[in-house]
Amino acid sequence: MGLFKKTLISDVNNFVDVHRWYKNDIDYGSTNVNAQMKKQTKKRLVGLTSDDRVAELIEESIDLQNRENLDILIWQLSAAGSEYKTWNALQTEELDQNQPKFDEVDPFANSTAISSEKVSKMQDFQKVTAAG
């Protein structure tokens, strides 16, 4: 949630129990391939950010996890629609530090009522039609 609040990411997918298979030994003469194969189960988090915020996202991720040996893979998103790219750029804009954050502002502070709670009766309508 901290990455969202700092507008470092805009869209996230969380994958649990991702299986990773890899060879542990580089003994090319060995015929027992099954003994060389290792399985690892991890959690994978895929997030979307803008090019300007990548370095800051990496630093913040390291600070949140309190370790520097994170598996972070960065690649450019090229197959997305223009609306999605525009939305992502807007969502990951750096916030002005002098302005309050979006969740600290009351959205209804400057709103006025567009209707009243006055209850009309049938006599009110009869007066209008008789006068008109």
C-alpha cells in the first residue's frame, strides 16, 4: 500500500506459489537430469510504473523489505494501448510535497447541495397550475 500511496505504482498483480525450476549442477556429462533439477516456490509481485519512477521504486522496495537482495526485473511495456499508458503516466506522477495527499483531502469540503429536503404536497402543485 505504501507504493500506491507514494504513486510509485499504478497497477499490481500478486501471484502466490509461483514454481521455478532450475538446474543446480552444471555437470554436462551426467545422465541423471532429474537429480540436477531443483524446484523453488516463490511469491511474485508484478507492478506497473512509469520510466521516471523506476529508480525510486527500486529504492523504496529495498527499504520496505529491509534487504538488498530482492529479485527485481524491469522491462518496458510496449504492447499496451495508448489510453492505458496515459492512465499509468497520470497515476504514477510524482506528488507535489507542498499539497496535501489525495487521501488527506475531504472531497465534499467545497460542495453545496443541489436539492433541498423540502417535501411537496399536492396543494403546492395545484397552486402552480391555477396561477399559470
